[in-house]
Amino acid sequence: MPEELTYRAPGGVLGALVVVAAVLAAAVVLNQQLNLGFFIGKTLIDTRYLYVLTALLLPVVFLAYPAHGGAPMGRVPWYDVVLAVATFAGCGWLAWTAERALSAGWEYAAPPLAIGLSAVLSLLIFEGLRRAGGWILALIVVLIAFYPVVAAEMPGPIRGLPQALPDAIAYHILSSESAFGIPMRAFGQIVVGFIVFGVALNYTGGGKFFNDIAFAMVGQYRGGAAQVGVVSSALQGSISGSVISNVISSGVVTIPAMKRTGFAADYAGGVEAVASTGAVLMPPVMGSTAFVMASFLGRPYADIALAAAIPGLLFYFGLMVQIDAYAARRRLSGMAREELPRIGATMREGWLYIAVFAVLVYFMLSEQQEAMAPFYATGVLLVINQVMPQHRMTLGKAREFLGALGRELSALVAVLAGVGFIVGAFSMTGLSGTLANDLVYLAGDKPIVLLLMGAVTSFIFGMGMTVTACYIFLAIVLAPPLVKAGMDPVAVHMFILYWGMISFITPPVALAAFAAAPIAKASYFRIGWQAMKLGSIIYIVPFVFVLNPALVLRGTWDEIVLVTATAFVGVFFAASAVQGYMIGLGAMRTTPLGVAARVLIGLGGLALVMPGGKLAGFGFEGLGRLGMDGLGVALAVLGVLAGRLDGRVHDAARRGILEKTP
């Protein structure tokens, strides 16, 4: 992604076309979900449906996002209009011939015209991906997309079945396994509704309502602007269930506030990216994947939501500790009280928004209509918005809303169609079926090694798939051996879900960082690396609850209470060590004693959150849970003593320097 992903708002006819594209895309999705029969005489099979959505939305990328930094912003150049028209025509032709392509098996034996159009459309998708996702993501996708052509020449584990170039191109565009495969199907079935809801929240004041609550609660504390980002993202994301829409709706307020109070732009973007990613793992909604998990495990959704509660709280606790430590090291204060809203006044002005979320939760939990729930909630939101005079939508604001919706949907289509090429390359060569098995085989019978291999596998597939697709694949391939190793099934399935989510904050994909970059006006890659550091707890928490199943409420109550308490203490130590500052100790310097303190405190934190016994691995098989807790406390105490000693040495040296100064 460029340093700042800028967009233009076309005026006149082209601007009207962007609005029309957004409206028609939403109408097509509703038609598909509710079977409204808009397309008389034409069956909207899955591939045709996705081609129609892409024909409506992908051209908007060329109208709304300039080709380069020096491109005109006040008008749309002729070449972008040509690209938009070519994209619409290509996808339109594919939609028109979708049934013939399906019945004739074009994905394996396409006619020359279909192959030629597939090649052109592939190039257009790559260019759209470059504009919406940046050079790095586009290059990675292009390299992997053409991997099948040279798969036979690859070494060992990544060798696959080779494909001729024309066959590979046809498969990518004409099959239901690549560009128009699982990522785009998830977009068409689930994601569109949540993007509509997220953008509507932002434009009707609902997002501001949650942000104001967060500002009133924690804005005055040290690093308060960043803590606001955490709280508001948790409130919105746990209900909206979408990382991208959460970053957009919450970050537009929290990221500028963080920058204004002294946080670096990339750090502010990283905070929002991590907080928004974790929010999707928080009850009550957790996104659509939780419903799939419930069906896999044969358990009520409420059980999944309850199991997710403690891990979600651990993640947010660790994030807040890190932010506080960052603010303390840099002496960043909270926001002035006069700048902050009053919680009473905020509730009086915006309490009607709670009805919107009640509607969303009702249709998600009670009616289990996760695809339609955000549309119903959006309808209620728009009605309420017209009742509340301070946020009432005018025609001009409605046009802005639809234009923003068109931009957001188009950018996501470009990214998801692009990363779909990765899934297609794995599918075409057979790599998707062998890679996970190879990693499991290499792990042997060591549970901790098996988990590490599972994390690597989940992360790899999380980069190329949506969270739901990654979860489904790994729940079939990876979950059984982990359960067979003695791990709790609920914990195992949540482990896979968490590690599938981690790609949202980890370069090179890092879609949450991508969404935060234009708001923070910082490099997508720098935001991604900051998010990795800030989200270090999200890399640890899955291991914590899969090795301590009491954290997903699997065990006796006394065990759950003990394990939860020690886990929170351990996360506090680990998060403090990552940032090099701990409450009660202060900053840990880069001197030998300071580094030793940081390492010992970090190891102590990890020992406190990990169990003993067979699952611990790495030589700790003889230690029970209490033994590991004792080891953790001992290491942390040694670390604190080393830190205090380092502080005294530093103070003594400083006093000596001051005494020598005339």
C-alpha cells in the first residue's frame, strides 16, 4: 500500500454511477438472500451472482482510487474510465455465459474467447488489487497465482501438479475455487451486509455514540485516546462482526485522537487494527464463523460465545497493558476532561441506537439469520436516524454515504478476488490437501509442536482465505489430530479460529492494517508491523486456552477461577515485558540488568499462563499446574529484583554525575 491510500469522489455522471453501483450491489445481495426474483428468466447461480457483484463493484476501484500519487484527483482520467468499462464488460460477459460455462466445464476446457477474456480480467483484478491493497500484496498474489505453471519444478513439500498457462488462467477466473471462490462467496453471502452496517453506523452517528461512550469512560487516563480505540472497537466490533467495517467506523474518530495526543501515526493505526481484529472474537456476535463452529461441534451458539469470553478479555487486557506501558514510557497524558463527553449526556442523546444492536443481536442469536441481520439492523438504524434531528440524513449526506459504501465495497472486492488467486493456486496444484498433512506429520506426537505446526498452517491459510473458509478447511484437516492428542475440542476449534484471524494484523496480507492506513495516513506495512507487536498477546492467547481448557470454561469452577486469575497475572507480566515498562517497576532499560529483568518477567508471565504436565512439553512434563505457577512467580520476582537493582545502579550513577558537575 502507498504511504497514504487516497481516493477521489467522482462528480457528475461518474459519481452518480458509483452511487448506483452501491445501491444495485446491495439490491443484488438482498435478491440472492431473500429470493426476490429480480432476474426474471435467469437463474442466479453462485458464479453468475459473483460475476454480477464484481461487474458492479470492481469498476468503482478504477473510478475512485487513482493509479498513482501523481494521477489527477479532481477528475477521472480517460484511461481509468476505459479500465472500468472493460471490467464491467468482461464480468458482464462471464455472468451472461455462466450457465453455459458450468455445463460445459469451462474451468477445465475453456474456448479461446473465454481464455482470452479470463487473461484480460486477471490483469484488471491485479491492477485493482494494486490500487486497493498496494504493490506488496499485488506482487505476492501474482507470484502465487502463477505458481501452478512451475509447480513441478518446486522442491519437496511445495511441489505440485503443473498446469499450462492458459489452463491456469481459465481455472482462476472460470472455476469456483479461485478468484470467484471461497473469499468472494463469503463476501457475497455475509460480508456485504456488515460493510453496509458499518458504513451506515459511521454516517448516521451510531459509531460516534459508541466512541463517545468510550471517550467518557477512559479518555482521561494515561494514553486515554488509544484506550478509547480499544474500548470503542470492542463495543462496535463485538456486535458488527466485521474487522474492516470496525476499523473504518471506529478508527475515523480514534486514530486522529491518538495522533493528536502524541501517538505516532503507524502506532495509532496498529492499535485500531489490533483492537478491531480482537473485537470479532468477542461475544456476543464474534462474526459468522462462530455459527459454523457451533454446527461443527454440535453445540448451541451460546456455548461458543461463553467459551470465547475469557480469551477475549485476556486479549484486550494485554492490549490495554501494552498501551499504558507505551504511554508511560513516552510520558503521554490522557485527554483533558473538558474535551471529553459526559457519559450521562451521551446516553440521553444516543440511547435509541441500542435498539439497533438489539435487532442485530436478536436476528443473529435468536433467528440465526447472520446474513440478513445486518440489513435488518441497518434498516432500523436509518429509521432511527431520521427520528434524531442531530444526525438526520439529507440528500447530500445520503449521496456521501452511498459513495463511501461503493468505495469500501469495491476495495474489498478487489482484495478478496485477488487473494482468491492464492486459494486457486493451492487447489489447482493439490498443495492445499498436502501442506497441512505434511506439517502434522512433521510434528510427531509432541502436543506443543503439533500446536506450533497448527498455528503455522492456520496462519498460511488465513492469508489466502477468509476466516470462515480457513476455519472450515482446518476444522476438517487439523482439528482431529489435535483432539486426538488430548486437547479439548472447543479449545482446539477456537485455536484454529484465532490463528486464522491473525493474518488480519500480520503482513503481508494484514487487511486490518490496510483498512487503517488511509485513516492514519501511514504506511500499511509499518502499521502491520506495529500491529504485530501490539497484538503479540493474540499470538499467545490461543496457546494459553488450548493448553488451559479451563479458560474456555471446560473444567470445575475452582479450576476455572484459579487458571483465569493466574492467566491474567501472566498476561500482565508478558505484556509489560513486550513494551519494557511495568507498573510498580517503571521502565526496563537496555542495560544488561534491564534486559535480564525484561526477559525474566516475560518468561515468568508465559509460565503463569501455561499448564504443567504432558501438554507443557519442552522438559516441563514433570511440573503440574501449581508447579508452573510457582516457576512463573519465581521468574517474575527475579525479574522485578533485577529491574529494581538496575534502577538503583542507574540512580547512583546519575547522582555521581551530578555531584561531579560544577
